[in-house]
Amino acid sequence: MLVGMWASVLGFALVAALLTITPGIDTALVVRSTLQGGRRVGLWTSLGICCGLIVWGLLSALGVTAVVTASRVAYDVLRLCGAAYLVYLGVRTLLASRRPDDSLRAVPAVQQRSGRAAFRTGMLNNLLNPKVGVFYLTLLPQFIPAGTTVLGVSVLLASVHFVEGVLWLSLMTLAVHHASRLLRRASVRRTMERITGLVLLGFGARVALERV
């Protein structure tokens, strides 16, 4: 059973790693947070996103994601809330890109933004994405060996995904942060924020229009 358990963990880790490195909503959100608030805010946002994975793992084990997926109304409500939140973040990013050049240079003031707020933003973004719930509902059961505790193994697998996500998003945060010399130029920062804002708006529209 022990060999089967580790085989399941390794298999899930490989699939989750591919999902983690695929550019998507989380990538855009981390780039946005790092551009606007610096490394600290980017890392807190990454942690919030990944903590959402643990919650989805627990909900999947408890069968809550099955209810959401089975109920069209519940799924659509969650989907539209997630889409609205992405649009909200996109609009805020576009508005921030229009601030004067002096404020763009005053990044340290932005970096005082609460890490708790960045964490909440990341976690809320993850929990309002029903596709993550569907992923956990359909994938986790395939990697839970017979005779094991569903809740315990689900948390273990979600923890593996958590570690992968933290490592990858942290590397991405550091990469964006280390490009700060170029991004300190007001025109470049403004362009990057506008692109990120448009990407978030695009993801919001896609989530609002898509179906299972």
C-alpha cells in the first residue's frame, strides 16, 4: 500500500506541476501584484492563491465541489462571482496605470499595502474559480488508493500542489521584481500594468462566458 501511495503522490505531482506552470489567471494576478506592490505583495498574493488549493482539497474530500459541479445554479453563481472579481481587478489595474508619473516612481508608498490584503486577494481569486473545484473533483479521486482515508490523502495531494504552486509563483514574483530597473521607467510600468489589466479583463470575460 505504501508503494501505491507514493506512486499516486508522484503521479499527481507531475499532473499538478503541468497545471501550475501553465500561464493563466494566477500568473496574471501575481504579475499585477508584483508590479503594483513589489516583491512582498507578490509573495503574499502567491501564498493566498496556494492556500486556496488546500481549501479546495478539503472541499473536494467533503463532497462540496461535487455539489457545486452537479448544480448548474451553484456553478454559475460561483463562476459569475469569479468573473466579476477578475473584471474588478482588471479595471483597478487599468485605472492605476493612469496615475501621474511621480506616483509611478513612488513605488515604496505602494509597497506599504497590507500583506494580509494581498493574501486575501490571492485566496479569493482562487476560491472564486470553479474550474479549480472541477479539477480537484475529477482528478483527486483518481489518485486516492483504495483502502486509504479520502480526507487525509486529499489534503496530502493538495499540499503537494500547494508546495509546487508556492515555488513556481515565488520564482515568477522574484523574476518580475528583479526586472525592477526596467520597470522603474514610468512608461514601461504603465504599459505593463495596462497589458496586465487587459489580460485580467480577458480572463474575466472568458470565465463569464464559458461552460463546463
